[in-house]
Amino acid sequence: MLNFPTPYPEELIYSTVARVGIREGIISPKELLDEIYGNRKVIATLDLPNQLQRVSRWLPSGYTVETIAYRHTLFPLYAPFIPEERRKRCLAWMAGESRGAVHLSMGVTASLVKVPDYVRYCPGCLREQRRTFGEYFWQKEWQIAGVECCERHGKLLNTAITRPLIDRHHYHAASPEVCPLFSQKTTDGQSTRILEQVRRLLQQNPDTSPSFDQWSHHYFWLAQQYGYIRGQAQIDHAAISEAVSASWPSNFLQRYGLGVESQAENLWLKALFRKHRTSFSYLQHIIVHEALLREPWCVDEIIDRVRSLPMQPAVVMAERNTVETRLDLTEDQLVWMKMLEEWPPKKSRSAKPALYARLYRYNRFWLKRVNSERERVNTTVRKPRIDWEQRDQYYLAKLREILLFLRAHTYGPRHSRTFLLKQLGKSSTLEKKLHLLPRTRRLLMRYSETVAQYQIRRLSNAWDELLDKFESPPRWRMLRVAGLSEVRLTNEAWDYLNGLKEITTIYQGNHGQ
């Protein structure tokens, strides 16, 4: 098929296939399936489609199944929150036939957070699409639960197309008939906060997914770090629930089945801070982190941190005892842990032999591990206390010097958080102890460069370089000098690039006068 269009940035592959029907003048849905897939039984799926291997053969060579899944479906929205083996299995299903297995495996079907009831659109963005590309298409972020608005134009509007799609084999194209350009209500704050993190998820590159154990470890660390622990290791679920209620309106949470006001409603919130046995929705992760973190945060950096955690089950070492971070212990296990706070394992065994026998029979591996950890604590020689405030001052001054140097040289790699930590040296150690260096962490969060900011810097350098040769540098040449492509360009970088062209047009008009 010679006329198969290349997907636009942020376009769903579902939309690209629908545009094939318009370009080829194909009215029959089954005829379109025949042309693209050679199979009339393919289901037109909006968010997590299959048969991507067949679609990739009509696209340029760089469009692999993984590329299409991460750039033109909602796959990156769910991938970081399922185990790695399942992520690979879902990609394989999306390449061929899935028969609904992808939605089941990624937790979409059983999730508390349901997909929007209708296919949605932003009239303001459609006007821009028509001016820029000459046609309409469906953008990914419009179809995501929790994203209710466009931060530039206002509330998203519903089409008459219901989800799940009633016409299972019909690819509905975005068109003036389907998407009337009505006026939009103003943007609301909570949807904008969700949209910011959702965009970061959608811009992720393919990478391994953290395990359930790593997510369990992370949420215990999160509660411990921000003061939601009672005693040594008991999660303060009531305080977490209050923090979420204070951060998010009740009607917003209720709308997505994530209420926390009653005991029955906040079970999902308690499960998130216990041992993870199933995946949780991106929206649940975003809501909790937005409520608990007291400084600016990015979901992609959270995922990188979780991915770097050790794979084994989380165990935290206290001064005189080892506390299991898993909160689903039996009564016998809790009694044994209490005894270990006062006595070594041998004395505890002598005091309650029947208890030891039951644990050895039913929880042998757990018993051996906590006993060995207890003995290790007793033999450990404590190191001298570190002056973390002094160390924070040292790294703060060093980071300021690095930032001054980097800002004096506009060329160079992206100034991401990972990059800046490497410049400080001992990046792995700093990453683990960053919570003890609050000033350094704040400066790091403030000046870490996003992908969009990095692209804008590269475009600015290319603009300055080409102005010596051209009055109005061509767009294609700017992209080539900047080392970017239209496919990878973020929305912010597009706006910046269009702004440069408008400045040139105004300058030429004034110069002509």
C-alpha cells in the first residue's frame, strides 16, 4: 500500500488506520481490514490494538512493533506497573493476535479506573491540526481516564462514539462530522496535574518494568520517608487517606472509583501500601504521589528509582531488630518478631518451643531469614554518625558550580537528574541518600531538564547557527542541525519551533516596509 500515512506525533495508530480509509476512499470497514491486515476479523481497538506486526510493514523501517506500541498506543501508560515478563508477553500479543488477553494482563479490564464512556476530542487542538497538517486525527491523551481537559484550550468534549466500540470492525476517523467544534469550558486544576504526569508516561522509551516486590518496597519507603509510619514499621493508613482527601476533591476521586472517605472505599489505598500481588492503575500511582510528595516530582523519575531497587523482598533494619515490611504477617510471626526485639533467636526458641515449631513447619524460610537478620544486627559495629547537613552544603555548592558551567555552554547532552548526579560523582550512593540532602534535592529537581526543554535548547542552538546563512532557516534544516525529527518532537518543542517561524515572518514584514 503506497498511500499508507505516517503517524503524526502523539497520534493513536487506530487513527492512522482510519485515515487510510479516507485517503483510499474505502467506505466498507471490512474492505479496509482486508487492505491492511488481510483479515476481516480484526477488532478495531482504540487503546491497546493488536496486529501491529502487519501494520509495521506499511510504515518506514524504523517503525517496529515496540516503537508503535510506545509511541502510538496507550501501552506506556500501563507497562511500568506490570512485571517485566508480562510486559514482554503483552508486546508479543499486540504484535499478533491477543483475543482480549492484553487488556486482561495489563489490568485494564479489572481496574477500578474505567476507560471513558466515549471517544473524546479537543476542538482547539483540532483547529491547530487542520492548520498544521491539513486534517484531523485522534491524539492519545484525549482517550485517557483522569485527563479531562487540554491545558491550553479547556475541557475535552465527547463524540457520539461509545467505548468499547459498538462497531467492532469499524475504524472511526476524526472528522468535522464526528467532532463539531463547539466552545469548551475552562480547564480544571486536578486534570492538569494528571495530564502533566500522563504525558511523561507516554513519552517513555521502552525499558524493563519494575517487579511487584520493587513497588512494594518503594511504597513502604514512601510512607517512611514522609512520616506515614506508626511505631517501627506500621503504615498509618488513616493519615495517608487524609492526605489524599486533602489533595484531591472528593467528586474527582469518586468519578474514577477511587474514593477514600469510607472504610469500604479506601481498600485500594491500603492495598497500594501492602505487598503488591496485582498491578495498580497509573491514575492510582499519580494520585498517591501527588498527595504525599511535598516537592515537584516526575513519574518517570519515580519509575527509574523503583527500577533501581533490589529485586528481593524489602526488609528494613532498625537499631536493635529487623522489621518485615510486609504487613500481612500471621499472629505467630508477629509474636516471634516481638520476642526478637528483646532476646536473640536461641533464647526465644527456648522460651517458646511450640511457637518455634509451628513457624518452622509453616513459615520456615521466613523464620530463617528473620533469625539470620537478627543475628547480623547484633554483630554489626555501628559506623560513626555522618553529618548530613554538612554533606548537603558540600553537594549543594558543587551542584551550583556544575550548573553555572553547563549554562555557560549551551551545547551538550540533556541535563537530566541522572546526568547531574553523575557529574557530582558517586551517583548510585547519592540516589539512595538524596532524601537526607534536602537542599541538594530541591536544586536538582528545579534544574533537571525535561525532554521538551532539551529539544528546545537544541532548536535554539540550531537557529543561532543557521541565522548566519539564512534569513529564514528552513524547518527541515533546523531539525537536521538539531538532530531531531518531527516524529520525536514534543508539543512544547513544536510550539517553540512555530514561534521561531512567526518571529521570522514578522521580521521580514517589517524589513520589507
